[in-house]
Amino acid sequence: MPSISWVKPFIGILESQTKVDLKRITIVNSIKNFFIDLRLIFIQNVADYLRGKQSAEETMNGIVSSWIKFMKA
């Protein structure tokens, strides 16, 4: 069909985009989970600060030390 012949060059591109890259997906999910865990540490420390359980400096130091421990694990 001459009216849709312009589509043929795009078929290869579309086929390559439908292949799943499991390695990439695994890495992306790992990064997302990593930052979710870091965010939870941050939220908990800030909540403790807002409740008056610790000072601002203790909060910052707590977040940093918790993140370092988490990243080393």
C-alpha cells in the first residue's frame, strides 16, 4: 500500500523499543528503593526534631550518620 509506506522505516525503531531491558529495570528499581529508605530516615529524624526530642544539630547529625550506615550496609 503506497499510502502507508512511510511507516516502514519506523517499524525497526518501534520493535527495538518494545524489548524489555531487565538490567536497566533492576537498577532503576534498586535506586528508587534506596532513596525511599533514605527518605524514611529523614522523615523520622525531622519528626523527632519537631516533637522536641532533639535539636536541629542532632537531627542533621543523626540523618547523616544514619545515611552513612545505610549506604555501607
